[in-house]
Amino acid sequence: MKNAALLAALAVSAAPLASAQTLNNVRIMAPASPGGGWDQTSRAIQTVMQNQNLAKPVQVFNVSGAGGTIGLAQLYNSKGDGNQMMTMGLVMVGAILTNSSKVDLSRVTPLARLTGEYEVLVVPASSPYKNMKDFAAAWKANNGLAVAGGSAGGTDHMLVGLLAKSAGVDPRKMNYVPFSGGGETLAAVLGNQVAGAVAGYGEFEAQIKAGRLRAIGISAPKRQAGIDAQTFKEQGYAVELANWRGIVAPPGVSAADKAKLVGALDKMHASKEWQDTLKTRGWTDLYLSGSKFDIFLKTEANRAKGILKDIGLVK
């Protein structure tokens, strides 16, 4: 009887704990227009958190503009709100610097790094450049060699700056051709308007597999399964860069609220549904949470500033 009574008491006491683990009325800001990477990530988090009973309900809303810095400013004004999160990433780190944003990432509460995509340098299939060594030699002989990519100051631009420096080319003198969309970048390199182009592997995958483009290097730390490209590092160029995405909360969030949010994200990451989502969408798992992400974010902000200074975009 005593054992039965004890078990009943434990069951009663455990019930509120189980319900308390589900976050209520969570709002996730995607600081960009619907359909982009941050929006897709936010909605994937929304789906998995609700399905896994980690948070209910979860609302996603969009605040677009200025590389995410308009959304960042809005998040800053939500000080202490432990039910709000914002998806962000390396693009925002660069935009803060190039847009001279009054609010930077030292003003938010870091939660976790989620996913990432490594970038490739591609050339047309007819190009004489077979590898990074060939490309670097031509680039060093002619720093006007045009390389296309996304918007100025973004991840693509940072990678080209790192590659130029590693190849012995002055990043301030390199000929970087920025485009607002991946389609324009693809058209430029397929049309031989530029010597090469940089973007996430997914942007070029179909054309690489069709034999129209050649990937002469990838910015990963090691070879990636299913991708036929040598890393820059193994070719002798100490360049590594991931276009990562993460999630943060407003400033002034209590330690207890931060722990709840990080705990929910940890459980989301461990779920089969999230792991299946990564595979389905082709996202690389770069999960890092809590204090480790705090340290990473500070380090990455300093690194990005150094790269953009080398390029000449920031002082």
C-alpha cells in the first residue's frame, strides 16, 4: 500500500513538470522576406517544435530589410521577452558591419547555431582552371579576374576575400561582381561573363552534376559526402567558411527563460523529425548551443570584421 501511495504521489507531482516543459506562445522572427533561408529555417523549427510538443503554439513572422538588421533592431526592443526568438546567421554578422547597424549581436541572447552550408568556387566546364592551384595562379597574374557571388559584404564576398588573400591577391584589388540573386550569379558564370563564381553548393548542384560547371574547391573542413570537390584546405589554401544559421533571443532574457529555450532547441535537435528535416532539405548539421554558441558568436563577429576590413568594406 505504501508503495502504491508513493507511486501515485510521484505521478501527481510529475504531471505539472511534464506540462511545464512545453513552452507556450512562442514567436519566431524571420528577419527577411518569406521563402528565403531564414524563413525556411524558422518554419522548420515551428513544425518540429509543435509536432514534438516542445512549444505550442509557435508563430513565425517576417521582418525584412537591410540584411536582417531591421529585424535585429526590433528584437532589441523586445527586451526580456522569453517567448521570442529570431533566426539569423553569418549574413547578418556581415550586414551589421556593412550597414553600420546601431544594434549588434552583443545586444542579444545567443541560443544555438543550427545548420550551415559550405560554399563552392565553380568555373565553366570549358574553363582551363582544373583546380584551385590553376585558378590562383591566373588570379595572381591578373587580379582583375572576375568572380561573381551574392551581395557585397555577404558570405560569398567574404569567401572570395579569404581565397584572394590565401592565393596572394590583394582583397582590396580583386574584381568581385555582386548579384542580388543566385540565378544571376549562375547565368554569369554559365555565360562566361566571369572567370568563376561562389555560392552555397546547393545553388550550383544541378549544373555541376550536369557537367556544365566544375567545382574547383569547397570551403568545408573535410570532404563532404555526395559532393565531388576537394576542400580548399587540402589543396593548400587555409580557407574554411560555413554559411551558418542560428537562433537568438532578445536581450535581458532571464537565465531561467534562456535555459528553457536552449533546452527545447536541444530536444528539437535530438529528435528524429529534425534529423529527417536536415536530410530532406540538404542542410548540414552544425548544432552548437548554450555557452559554446556564445563563444562562437563573438569569435565569428571578430573574424567577419577582419575579413571585411581586408576587403575594404569596413574600417
